[in-house]
Amino acid sequence: MPDPNTPALTAELGERLVSKDYKRDFRERQALIRDGASWKLERRQYFEERNDPSRDALTRGDWQEVLRLFAADRDIVRAMAREDRSRGHTFHRVRIVEYPITPYVQWELHWLKQNAELGASRVRIVTADQVADAEKNQQLPEIVILDGRTLYRVLYTDNGQPMGSIRFTDPLRVHPWERYITSLYEAGEDIASYFAREIAPLPAPPPVPSPFPSPVPQPE
């Protein structure tokens, strides 16, 4: 079973980054990794994602278009996997799943399964029941760790809209969380077997209305 004792992560000891700075910092640091491993812990069951055609198709309830768009991206994902292999970089994901499975998570797991199949990341699934002891006081955070050097606590609004991150570079903050996420990964189930049993039999999900209203047309 995963360790029920999560490491401390005090926001005041990190550096707050707004979304554009977080994205830039992440890209720059990830590009420098050579012969290293990165880790992502994903806990929320819903995120608001913009400028993503497959996500827009999910919002409309057009599941066949979701699957078509995923298939159309396979060459892009293969290229990403080749780039990571050329640098000796391995990206691990731990996806925590609650039941009943939300349409968002169903959509995301289709994407993550494809990524894993094509070698872009290694993905394991942990259920919310497995981390219940660790969440007695609060839900686990969203975390990305690059090469054991940089930890980002990724921030979201209550309705899942990105709000940037808090960056930590002190090894005393980064390494305990890397060990914790590694323990979750080791306790998790490979996405291939989980997907075949829990996700593949599901019917197409219903539309997922966005919490953000469409802009009101302005008079010319």
C-alpha cells in the first residue's frame, strides 16, 4: 500500500509563478534534462482545458471526433517519444482515479493510454481508495517533478482552470515528494491492464459543459 504520510510542502518556501511563467520555466528546464526521470502526480478529476480540439469535442459530446483526433496525433506523440529517448529522459505519470469515473477522466485515460503505447510516458493508475489514508486532512496536490531538481505544485481554481504553480528547488522539498510519488507509482496498476478492464467497456461519455460561458457578441 502507498505510504499514508505525505511530505510537507509549505507554499511560502517556494516561488509563485503565474501561468505563462510556469509554462516557460517548465519548457526550459525540461529541455535541459539528459539521462533523467520526471514524475507527475495528477489527482483532480476535472480540469478545464482550452484550445484543445479533442477537449472541445468532449464538451460537445462528439466522442467519435475525440477518438479521431487522438488517432490523428499519433505521429506527433511518436516524435515526442523519440525526442525523449534521444535525451535519455523518461516521464512517469501517476493518475489517481475516483469512482464513478468522470467524463473528463475517461477522455484523459484514452489519451494517456495512447501516450504510454507510443512510449511518450509511463503511466500507472492509483484509485482514490488507495490514498484515502493520505487524504484524511486534505486532497493530494497536483505535482510535477523534473529530473529530481525542480518541483512544481500546479495550481487550479475550484472549477479546474489553471492558475500557474509554486516552484520548489530545495532538495529537502523535492526529494521527499519524488520518493512519495515513486511509491505511488510502484503501488499502481499499469494503464494498459487498467484501461482494458475499467475504461474500454464504458459507453461514450455525455457532453461536458464548460463552466466558462461563451463570450457575448459585441455590436460592431
